[in-house]
Amino acid sequence: MSKVVNEIEYTNADEITDQHKTNKSAFDIELIKDIEASLTAVIGETKLSVSDLYNLKVGEVVELEQLIEEPVKLVLGKNELAQGRLIAVDDCYGVEITSVSTITD
């Protein structure tokens, strides 16, 4: 019985990154375009002690550090993808994009 052996050409990951920086077409979006990703809209943040968290009651207000006019952040994992304004879309919330983050090293 004979075995067929094919040579595999490997690409260095640094080369792919360098190509992506200079040529966006080096990455084929078609490979991943149908994968779903969960985005999180961050309207604000605050810090509370464990005691305060434990004692939260219905009707209490937790004040966030962000001002009302500050943009909402759209986050994927730990990466901020965009910013926008919180809006109403029928009976749901939405985010109107006002800026898109750029990819950095």
C-alpha cells in the first residue's frame, strides 16, 4: 500500500499581521462573516463595596460615573468596537453609532 504525502506550506503569523496592516484584503472576511458575536452596550460603570451590593433593594438607584451626554460603548469581549447614543427602536433599546474604533497593535 502506498501513502500519499503532500507538502504543507506554513505562513508565519507575523507575516499575516504585517500584511493586514498594509493590505486589508489579506484577510478574507468571507471565512468568518456568518459567525455570530455578542456585543455589549456599556452605558456606564461604578464601584460598590460587597456590603453595598449585598444590601441592594428594589427601588434603589445605583449612580453610574458616566454623564448622560457621554457616549455608550459597544464592546466585544474586552475590545471597544464603537461608540454611540442610546436610542429607542420600537419597544427596544438601540445604539446609534457615532464613531467606530480603529484596530491597533
